[in-house]
Amino acid sequence: MTPSNGLRLLPWTGPDDKPCYLSTDDTAGYLSRLADHAEDTQLELGAELADHALEVLADSVAGLEELRLLTTDLTEALRDTLRVATSRGHRLTRSARPEGLPEHLG
């Protein structure tokens, strides 16, 4: 996805974990608002999970199963966060991109 094609990377995936895109000029439309809400929720859950991870890691009796579950949850949260960051970065206009910032970063 690039800023020039007008597609928005959505914060969820489709069949076979393939990316989903939205083509619209209406940033206040129903699907755009739904995607905004999903992104916000994913980021909030990721922040809560990071706090929980600190608690689990501080617990000297945390078992292997709990650590595996935590790792799985953190991996999913990181994947969601990267998708949100990618989507938001692509939506930055060229004029909003800081001078000298490579195009692939914003």
C-alpha cells in the first residue's frame, strides 16, 4: 500500500491472514470510523498487555505455560501495533512528512 493509491490498510486481516484494504475518500464514513475504533482498541489492549507482561516477568513463580501464553499474546499485540503503525504512516500526506524522512517511513 502506498499513499498514492488511496487505499487504507485496515487493522484486521482477511482469509489466510491476508491484509484488507479500504478504498474511500470519506475518512468519517462508517468503515473508516470502525477501523479507527479497532486501531484504538488494539493499541489500548497492547498497552495493557505490556503492563501485564511486567507483572508476569516480576513473578518468580510464573510457569512455562504462563510465559508461553504471554509470548503468544505479546506477539499478536506487536503484529497488531505494527499494522496500525503501517496504516497510519501511509495515511500521512507528503506535506505532513518531515523533510528528509524516507517515503517508506511515512
